[in-house]
Amino acid sequence: MAQYAAMRSIGAYVPKKVLSNSDLEKMVDTTDEWIIKRTGIKERHIAAKHESTSDMGAKAASLAIERSGIAKEDIDLVLCATVTPDYFNMPSTACIISKKLDITNVQAFDISAACSGFVYLLSIAKAFIESGMKKNILIIGAEKFSSIVDYTDRATCILFGDGAGAAIISATSDKKESIVDIHASADGTYADFLVTPAPGSVNPANQKMLDEKLNFVQMKGNETFKLAVKTLTQDVIEILESNNLQASDIPHFVPHQANYRIIKAVGDSLGMTKEQVVLTVDKYGNTSAASIPMAINDIYESGRLKEGDLMLLDTFGGGLTWASALLPFAGKTK
């Protein structure tokens, strides 16, 4: 009998501390009005000093496990997508999360695909399950982006927030529950659009790295914006066409929450209604690999997401990477 992959649950964790636009006005030369006009972001959450990426990931994962109804002992793979790991770059954050959840003797590893990380994890989980290698996979997107943001750089510090999202992907014989399709790709030609230059083998940790602030994220904003709109739109058109679907067939369009103007441009070009588009960028900012699962969790907790509802995920991130996915929510809902 064929084995398919299904999303059984969703969970998220958002740090308590809120960094508002008015707070940023006191830190850099910017205004609340300008930030909202350019990005749609009103506030973002910032992890406490003692709070690591793995702490947030473990809390989101714990909730996803609880909601799935699957015993922790039955999880046979733990995957974490992050570009802000606990350590650069071992042990993996997935290993640390596994320890915090008391999941032992189970394969665990990280991937680095920036904002596309969670959908990349979906594609990996789907492959592991459909091949028969695994049965219940915990996937986590977690970011402490505040640890790599220069809060004197007004171009980047207004954009990013911290948080985590997680899901359980399980084997099913019911095709109606299964992940329908995933498209994922990358193009390193544009690697310099979004980059954290150090530490790494190109720029090892040293005084020069600190003096030149190479340990902070750098972004070519205008170039990234233009390419994001074009790529995200094309990716969605292709995945809908290849599955004989129209935009109107999608109850929940969950784009990466980077910038309201990007989301609106993509949604408008596809003819999506306001009710179809999931929007959380105003309260969380860009949380990179955590963005999409946090957004799914929002519609789950608000009661908008119902069992069997079809979701279209669409994301774009540093690498450059991009990905889209079509899948029903196969968990129990409120």
C-alpha cells in the first residue's frame, strides 16, 4: 500500500518582549509611519537574552507534539530550519531541541535555507515518509534573528523578529490527507542579496569581523524586493497549473511574512481575495524560517483553519532560495 505524508499538527512560540515601531524611532532615524508604509510591520517580538533558538523551537515543537496526538516516542526524525543556530555550527540546533524534548536515539539535523527553510523541510519530510524510511517527523522553523541584526542599521533592524513554529508530518495511507505537491529551488547567483558575512570560512571570527560588523545580516533591499515579487508569483502560478487548480480553489494562501507590499503584490497578481491571504507580518515582522509555521498556527488558533482545508504556502529567502507547497491540514482543529 502506498504511503503518503500528512501534516498532523501545528504549533508556535512567540517571545514575550515586543519591539514596536515607536521603540525603533528612539533607536534609529525612522518613523512608525514610514515603517508601516514600506513594510506593513507594526511590531515584532524579541527573545530574551537567556532565550536561545533551541528554547523557542522546543516550545513550539512541544505544542505541535501535544496537538498531534502522537507519542513523543514515535517520532523518528527531528529536522530544524534556521539561520540563527544556537552555535556556529555544531552541534545542530535539532540535536539540542531533541535533548530538551527528551527525544533520544533519533536522527536529527539542521538545514540552512533562510526564509524558505520550513517548506524545504516539508519536502525532506515528504521524501523520507514516501520512501518508507520514516513514519513521524518533527519539523521546526526557529529563529533568534535579533542575534544577527545590527540595531544601528535602519534598513534591516525594522524588518526582523524572533519566534518558532513546528509541525508533525506523519505517514498516512489516505491520499486525501497527503501533501499534494512541493516545488523548491535555488539560485546562488543572487547569494549577495541577503547574507550574514561572518563568522565562516570566508570571514573567520576575529577582531576585523567585529570592527566591520560582518556578523550582522546584510541585505540589498530593493533588488530583493523586485526579485521576490517576480519569483513568488511565478512559483505559485506553476504549482497551481501543474495541479490543475485555480487561485479561487485555495482557502488559505500562506506567503512568507517578509513585507506587506510583497504579499499584496503577489496576492493581487494571482487574484487572491483578502480573506484568502494569511497576514501576520504586522505583528511578528519577518521571522525567516519560523514565518510560515507561525502564520499557519495563527489561523489554527483563531479557528480559521479547518481539518481538510487546502493551504498554499509560498516563500522566498537568502541563498537565494524559494519554495511553494500545496497541502491540506490533516490535523484536528478547534
